[in-house]
Amino acid sequence: MHFPGSADKVEPAIARQAVQWWMELRSGQVSAAQHSAWERWRAAEPAHEAAWQRIESVAGQLAAIPSPLAKAALSAAPQSRQRRRSLQLLTLLVVGNASVLLASRSASWQAWNADHVAAIGERPSWVLPDGGRVTLNSGSAINLRFDAERRVLQLVRGEILVQTAKDALQRPFLVETSAGTVRALGTRFTVREHSDASVEVGVLQGAVELRAIDAPAQLRVLQAGEAARFTRTQVEAAAPLDVNAGAWADGMLVVAQMRLDDFLAELARHRRGRLGCDPAIAGLQVSGAYPLADTDRVLAALSSALPVEVHTYTRLWVSVKPRRTGVWAHGKKI
């Protein structure tokens, strides 16, 4: 039987899921429920089965992984940098296709070797060499490039909150992104890279200047209370900043009338594994302030406030679905 992709390439995101399953099964601590969940994952999409076929096809290579690497992947702390690197290396092996492998390796190595990295669920903060401060959102990475002429933060992945400081040498302060440059004009601001290669900037205090990398003439200055997206070729018009744009730095996800699927996508940035949303309930509205330190608690709160159920197959695979009729909740049949 032929599975799409089994003979050529496996998408990196699905390869990561397959590797996580492989590691769980290899740990020897898998319950019957987890084993059933793994089988359901394989059957859910042809691409999942293709990824597992690749796992089996390279089983000999996986078994031959140097013991320090295998040990790190199996026994290191779940959010340790050592475990992240080990699992990523295993993923690259499963991806297989040379061009995809090189592209993934390039992006991944940049993140692994960044000066500062935030693991999933972490939001660390550092004082910069000039006395300013940068806070990384979950799963983010940056490089520092401070010299005699410039102060540069390179956003490798994710989202940051920057508080600049006065510089005795009067060096410009820049945030370099894949889409272009953000120049601080004495300010506090956020910068976020999106999956569509656009970059979103929000100004909490002061002002910033945006410049697209392939259209340097397209320059826009944002003032406090404004936000804008830009790509390599275009800078969009400024829009009002969401007043809760920086709440994540305080460990909170604050939303007002957000679609449930968008809310879960945001929450998924702060937890490992897959967090799915049934299309039937994707348009439900979510409002409130939610603590990012305990995403399971957030999901429990959703099931109390909305007609939804949280289905936990394993710690790495959770799905939110419509609530079944005839279920008892809060002493009542719904």
C-alpha cells in the first residue's frame, strides 16, 4: 500500500508528532488508552500514517542513534533545551527529503543556537547590555548583536516584548525580522512573527519605525496605542492596538469576543502537542482573562462556560468538541 509522502517527504509538523509518539511508545510506560490514542492518530489522516511508515522505514537508523542523544530525548526534562534539540534531530531524520531537511535544519538550527530561547510554556525576561529589557513569549528565540555602532535584536522565532533604555553612545536600537526592521524611538513595544511570514508590531509606549526589507521606501512610524503588520514588500496601515496585547508577558491571555478556534490556536502556543478544535464549534465566542501557567485549567474553564467538551487522548493530543446531549453538568441535564 502506498501512502502519500512515504516515498519522498514528510511535512515537518507531522514528523514532529510522529517522533513524539515514537518516543512515548519507546519509553515503555504507555497505557492501553495511550496506545489506542496512537492508533487513532495514525488513522486520522493519510499523512499521519505516511509519517509512521517513515518512522518504521528508518527504525534501524533511529535505533542506532548515539546513546547520549537517545538518552537526552527520553529522559531529559520535557522543556529542557537538550531534549528539544534531541527531538528536533530525530524529526529531521524522519523528514528525510533532502531539500526539506536542509530548509528545516536551517530554521531549526537558527532557533537552537540563538542567544536566548524560550521553551514552550516559558516566558523568560532578560536585561539587555544597555540596561533595557526583553521578554520572550512561549517558543520564541532571539539573537543579540550589540556593537559600537548599533544595538540589534534578531527575532529568530516567535514574539518579544521590548523595553528600550537610553544609550550613552546614542546607538540606534533595531529589531531585525524576516520581513524587515523595527527601529525603536525610545519605547516599549511587541514584535511577533506570524506563520504567513508577516510581522506584527504593537506600540505600548513611545514610537517605532517600520521598514520592509524589499521595499525600504515603504516606511511607517507607529505611535503609542497603534499596531501594524508588514511583510517583505508592504507595510500595512496603522490600526488601534489591542489594549491586552502585552498581557502574555504577565502570564495572561486576555481576549474579548474571540473565535474559539482562534483562542485555542493562541493557547496552543503555550502547551506541547496538538490542541484541536472541532469545526462545528469554531465560531463560538470567548471572552475573559486566562492564566497561561495552567492551560489545562483554561480548558476546564471553557467546558464550564461553553457547550463544549475537552477530550484528552494523551498529554500531547487534546481536542475540544461539541458537548454531547444528555450529559449532566452542575447538577443539571444538558
